[in-house]
Amino acid sequence: NVILFGETGVGKSSVINLIAGKEVAKVSSDVDGCTMASTPHPFALGNRKICIFDTVGLEEPQMGVNGYLAAIEKTYELIQSLSKAGGVHLLLFCMRGGRITATVQSNYRLFCEFLCNKQVPIALIFTGLEREERMEAWWERNEKNILNYGIRSVGHACITAVRDDTSGQDQKYQESAKTVRKLLTDYALEDNAFLLEGQVWLVSFGRKLVGLITKKRNPKQRDLVKVLTKRCSY
């Protein structure tokens, strides 16, 4: 079970279609960044079965406290359902090749540190690199900066998820598909499974989330835990 996450518009649906080799996910910008709803996409890679759950992350700065709470609720439901299905085995963080923003950092912390307690490997996918003569060169130029922002990963893929029949572009697309598939086969491993630990996880996550919300709209910790408990049926 793999969670693919990132802000709206970074190309998550296109990445799904890239992996599948055909259109299985609708590419649309009309996504509510505050719901964190997820869609499962099952794949067979060789003799392995992988299911990717496409979800959005936090959409700052427009997300207020209610948006955060809704995000927690939907995320809790996703992690809980995956725990019953064997756990979470890999996180794929999808982002545009460009500068690292506060929102990128918040999403990294949300999924890697808070949701999965640093117990699930995370791989990075950088999209929008079709204009690079050699896509991996983007990583070589930006690796140090990414590390300086505290973003760590087991692997990465610098890709284009845009189909283009012009000279050289189709080759980049096929190369991108192979690179992302290799990330999945190399790091979505049975031993990586993270299982949700019920209320202990929920309360811990609620307390940690306070650090992701700017101070001027920061809810009191006891109120946050109270709402989470009610929403998630504890």
C-alpha cells in the first residue's frame, strides 16, 4: 500500500497514469485541498501487486483550522483502512521541480513525521522537468538545498508526466515511467508496513499538528484533541 501525496496541481494523477501506462486517473485541478479524500489505484508490477492511494496534502495558506481538522479526519480514516489492509509500505511525495516552500515542508512533516512516525520510507517525485536536457541534472543542482530544508528520502525520481510526441520528449516520458516504477519495486516492501495504533496515535498526532498551524489561528491543544476524538469516533 503506497500513499501518493502532494499539493493540488503538482501532477499526481499524471504520475498515476505514467505508472499505469494508460489513463486510469482523471487529471483535474478541481480538487478540494481540504478534504484529503483518497482514491485507490491497484497495479501489477511484475509479480507484485501494489495499490497506490492518491491524496492531497495541506493546501496552505488558504486552509484554516477547520480545514486542518477535516484533513486529520480523512487522513485518520485512510491510515486506519490501510492498517486493516496490511499497513502503509511507502510514501511518495510528489512536487513540482522548483523552490521548496513552507507548504512543502509542512506536507513532508505531516505524512512522514506525524502520520507515520518516521516508520515508513518516503521517496520524492519531482514533476515538470520536461525542459531539462537531462532530468536528473535538476536533482544534482538542488539536492543540497532540499537536504537543508530537512527533507530526507530513500530515493527520488526527476520526471516528466506529460505525454509529448515531439522529438526526445517521448523518450523522457518512457524513462520517467521506468524510474518511478523502480522506486516502487525497490522501496514498497512488505517489511515496511506501518500499522495504526488507534487512540494513542490519534491524540499524539493531534498534539503534533499544532506545530503545523500558524500561531494566530492555533487552536488550544485540549480543544483540538476533543474535536478529533468526536470526529474519529473515540
